[in-house]
Amino acid sequence: MAIRKVLRMGHPLLQEVSADVTQFSTPELDNLIQDLFDTMEAEDGAGIAAPQIGVLKRVVIFGVDNENPRYPNRGSVPTTVLINPVITPVGNDIENGWEGCLSVPGMRGLVPRINKIHYRGYDQNGNLIEREAESFHARVVQHECDHLDGILYPQRIEDMTQFGFLEELADRIKKSCE
Ligand code: NI
């Protein structure tokens, strides 16, 4: 399929609320998901949401293996297609962690997220997906699902001294992952 252009922060489509998917197992949905995978892999992303390629549908994909150069030593996240997702917090632990986003290239920020969540949604064939996740896995899911509500991670940063260019922050990020 195709590597698509990733919209960057400031583009109005990234600020919109996306619509539920109502039909599964369609060529249109399969093509969208293939484009998302092609684009995520080309950019070494941990995940990507449909609005990032200009499609306002509640579709995200994510997945990280330990080889991903953008996220070393963060643990793996199962490769997943998640449609019409619903996140429910489990407990009330909040954890700070460094995030990047393909729509905010070259930058990183320290973002508080719920440490443990339950999430549910559907794959491209309408099969129910239901999981508990914590730590980096939970963070990735929350980050991607935020895109569906028009929220980018810089809007979640509480201390703006912890936001900047990856090259400048690299030592700080490395320390926090050790
Ligand atoms: Ni993102």
C-alpha cells in the first residue's frame, strides 16, 4: 500500500474528534490499516492513529518490539489494531514518562499517564479485544487514543521545562530509562 504523509502539530485535523467505525471487514478499512502500518514502520513509531494521516476515524495501531531504536529498553507492546477504543483506569496510580509523537517530530516531553488501564475495542474484522495493560503499554494506548479526541501529548505536559528537542534531552531521557 502506501507510506502516507504524517500531519504535524498545528494541522487542524489533528484537533478534531474522530468518528466511530461502523463497518468492519471492508476493503476501505483494510487499506487504511495497511497504510497506518506502512507509515508507522517507515517512521519507527510505537503507534499511529488514523487522524495523523488525515482520516478522522477511531482507528489506532501500535506495537513495539525491543529493537525499536526510538524506544530502547522500554519493554515490548503487542502489535495491535484497535478500533473504537474505550479506556478504563485501574487504580489511580499516575506515572510520568517520556513521550514522542510522529506529529511532533524531533521532540520529547514528560507526560503523566494512568499507570494501569483496562482497554477494549475491536480489530478490523469486528473481533472484540479486551486487555489490561500497565506501564509503557498503557502509556502507548493512552497516547494513541488521545489522538482520536484531538489531543496531542504536549497538551498533557504539566512541567514545560520537561519538553524539548530529543537531542537536547537525550541524557535526561537515558537516565530515566536506566
Ligand atoms: Ni502521537
